[in-house]
Amino acid sequence: MKTEMLNLMLQTELKSFGLNPTDWSLQKLDGFEYLIHHKEEQGFTFFGKLKREKERLRWKFLQLVSI
């Protein structure tokens, strides 16, 4: 799956955690790990890990890193 397409899908799925996808940017770390930064308040950050579910990558969890 293309990186841009994957990022768009993951960003859209932030809704399932109560987050507005347009307010957040994704930073890939290693493997299935990401940092999710608020676009206006860079100190507001989550750590997220992906899981593969039926040939599709989805968020396994998000963990608050800092506010």
C-alpha cells in the first residue's frame, strides 16, 4: 500500500479515538509505530501502534505521550 494512501487511511481512523483527523499529523517511527502530533500544539502528542487485520493496517492503540 502506498505510504500516502496508508497515512490518509490512518489519519481518517483517528476519528474512532475521538480525534479530529484534520488536526493531526503522522510521523512514522519504526515498523508499525507512529507519533501523532497536533498541528497547532506540537507538545500534544500520542504514540500509536498498528496491527494487521484482514489484509489491512489499523490502529492497535494510541497512548498519550505529552500534553
